[in-house]
Amino acid sequence: MIKILCVGKIKEGYLQDLINDYLKRISKYHKIEIIELKDDSNYLKETSNLLEHIKKTDYNIALDIKGKMVTSEEFASIIDKTFLTNSTITFIIGGSLGLNDEIKSKCQQIISFSHLTFPHGLFRGILLEQIYRSFKILNNEAYHK
């Protein structure tokens, strides 16, 4: 199972359409779930809410601007190798203030998709597209290039 743990609701219809499209595409390869937590102006409460949903039994990957940059092929390899020993990968996307060190310490990896800052809804779509791309790469299917 792939879980995406994130903060905030998607308000824009076009982003929700993008997200739903990739969820449908990914579901042909693997079970996927989005856990959407309330955006809270209190950073400590937001952190606490995220920590409640982070399972020690999952392979947790923080998505953070200061994380390690990877290519699409490397990202696919991370997914492939992780599923050899773990049944669940949880990707964690923080709120507007990002993820604090306590959350990052609960993660086996910290990955960055860019040094740029993205709106959360758009980044959720980018993450889903990269997960879909990973399955296409791993199955040697046309799409990647």
C-alpha cells in the first residue's frame, strides 16, 4: 500500500481532477490512499496530528525541500526496493511551514523534488505523477520518455 499523508484540503477543481486522474492510474498497479489532515494555524498541533498518523511499521518518506534530490529512475528504484521488505510506504507532505525535525526523525528517507516551493495541491499532483511514472518505469511500459 502507498499512503500519502498530507495537510490541507484541495480547493481548486482542476487540481482535484489531476489528483483523481493519477489516483485512478496508480490503482491499476498498486493500492493507494490519501490521508488528508486539517490545515492548522498552530504548527505544534499540525505536527501532533501528523505524528499520530505516522506508523513505525510503515516505510516513511518525508518530502522536504532540504531532502535528497533524486531522478525519476532513482525514485522508482526506491519504491521497488522498499516493497521488497515493507508492505506500506507513507509519503509525508507538511503544511505551509513544512515538516519539523521530530517528523523527519520518524522517516527512513527525506526526499526533495526541487529546490523550488510549490503550492501543496500542485505538489500532491506532482507526487502522484511521479509515483505513476515509477510504476511505468518498473514495468518497462511506454510513458517515461
